[in-house]
Amino acid sequence: MKRHHVLGVIGGGFMANAILRGALAKGVLSAEDVLVCEPSEERRKAFSEAGIVVSSENRDAVGCDYVLLAVKPQTFPAVAEALRGETFPPVISIMAGKTKSSIRSATGAATIARVMPNLPCSVGAGMTAVDASELEEDARRFVLGLFFSVGDVIETSETELDAVTALSGSGPAYIYLFLRALIAAGEEQGLSREQAQTLAFQTMEGGLKMARTSGKSLDELIAAVSSKGGTTVAALDVFRAEGFEQSVLHAVDAAARRAKELSR
Ligand SMILES: NC(=O)c1ccc[n+]([C@@H]2O[C@H](COP(=O)([O-])OP(=O)(O)OC[C@H]3O[C@@H](n4cnc5c(N)ncnc54)[C@H](OP(=O)(O)O)[C@@H]3O)[C@@H](O)[C@H]2O)c1
């Protein structure tokens, strides 16, 4: 007898792995609740070893309570074409730039949640935005629970997802770029790479912890590090003169515009 699964995953790659690892660890799903459809035998084997049922046939996912679409956006048209005529359960899509309307016209799915997770989901510290506006309350709770198992979650409308993509989707790269620049600057000042990295990483973590927990605004925190005529002010003056905040504004705007273009 065929087992019934709660979640059918189409595309068992990097993100599916991260989400399922979190959901299993947090008890949101058990291994037998999940079916992963994935063409790579090697990847199927890895899921099997975790007790997850696998298939090379995407059609099997459509019989589950929910389908998670976790293939690359460029693979999606072929995946949908091969499933033409199937009746889809509620669909959860993490595909960047694929709108609900394009997913609906390709699959005929009646209800679709669009989700934008980010890379740190793979270490349980993700930031995910969810548009679950079409889902019934139980389904909405299921989707939120799934992504809370790999980090934090906010609910947004679909129209806000381009901005989300530009901020938290691409955002990890901005953080890495800033850290890389800070480390290089430390080395330029005579520190070893290792020293500069330790200082930069912990400064980022400590700064973030204070931003989250001190109850002070970001302006108050900047003021707390900036004594008149001191070192911080000297650095901040250069950041301002060289248009750091404008540069961030323009970079996020460029990412949002690109997200919009890609979802056409
Ligand atoms: N990575 C991120 O940080 C991130 C963040 C937000 C959203 N996303 C979205 O998440 C989705 C997955 O990204 P990812 O990074 O996990 O990509 P990925 O690692 O390439 O995963 C996609 C998986 O789909 C498989 N696949 C290819 N053709 C298939 C088919 N016809 N049927 C079923 N599975 C098929 C691929 O197998 P093969 O490799 O063997 O082809 C691969 O295992 C993308 O749509 C992306 O836009 C990713």
C-alpha cells in the first residue's frame, strides 16, 4: 500500500535539504511525512538515508497534502509541462521570481503560497518572507511552521516580495561584502588576516545583539560609540562623505528592480 505523505517536495537540492533538515530537527515533520522527488540518484540516496521516501517521478508529489516547489525557476516550465493535467494540492513555492499567477497558469493549482527564504536557512538562522494569503488557516500555519524551523519568518503580500528579495534574499551577500572589506581594512592596518577576521565577526555579532536587545535606536547606538572628535566620528565622516548610505540605497533598489524584471 502506498504511504500518504504530508509534504511532497519537487527538487531535492540545497534549499530543500536545508528546510527538511530544520523541519525534521524541530519536529514540524517526521521523515515519513515527507516524499522527495529528485532526479539525482546520489541526492535521493542521501534523503533515503535520513528515512525520507524518495522518487524520481515528480507525479508522486502531487498526491501529498502539500507540494513544495524547490526546483530552479528555469527548470520549472519543464516540470510543470510534464505534470499537465494533474490536480495539485496547495503549492508552496520558494522559486525566486515565479509569480503565483505564472505558477497557477502552469500547474492549475488553486492555492499557492509564495515564499522567499535566504541562504542562512541552511544553518537554522534564515529569514523567510511568506505570502500565504490564499491559504486556509491550517495550511497557513503549516507553511509558517515549516519556515520557522529554519529561522525567522514574516508575512508579506506578493507585491512586497521583490523588496524582500532585495533585502533579505540577496542581503547575506551584502553582509559578506562588508565583512570582507572590514577584514581587508584591518589587514591594511597591520593586523593578521586571522586577527582581523576575529575582530570583524565578533563586532558584527556583538553590534547586532545590542541592536536587537538594548532597546536603543540605531541612531542612539551610533551616538554611544561616537565621542566628539574621536575615532568613530572620523570614520563615519568618511562613510558619509563617500556616500555609503546612498550606495546601500541604490544597491537594494537595483536588486529590487532586477527581481521585478525576472518575475515578468
Ligand atoms: N539557494 C538560495 O539561497 C535560495 C534562496 C531563496 C530561494 N531559492 C530558490 O530555491 C529554489 C531551489 O534553489 P537551490 O539553491 O536549492 O537549487 P538546487 O540546489 O539546484 O536545487 C534544485 C534541485 O532540483 C533538482 N531538479 C532539476 N530538475 C528537476 C526536475 N525536472 N524535477 C525535479 N527536480 C529537479 C536539481 O537536481 P540536479 O542538480 O540533479 O539537476 C536540484 O537537486 C530555486 O527556485 C531558488 O530560486 C534559493
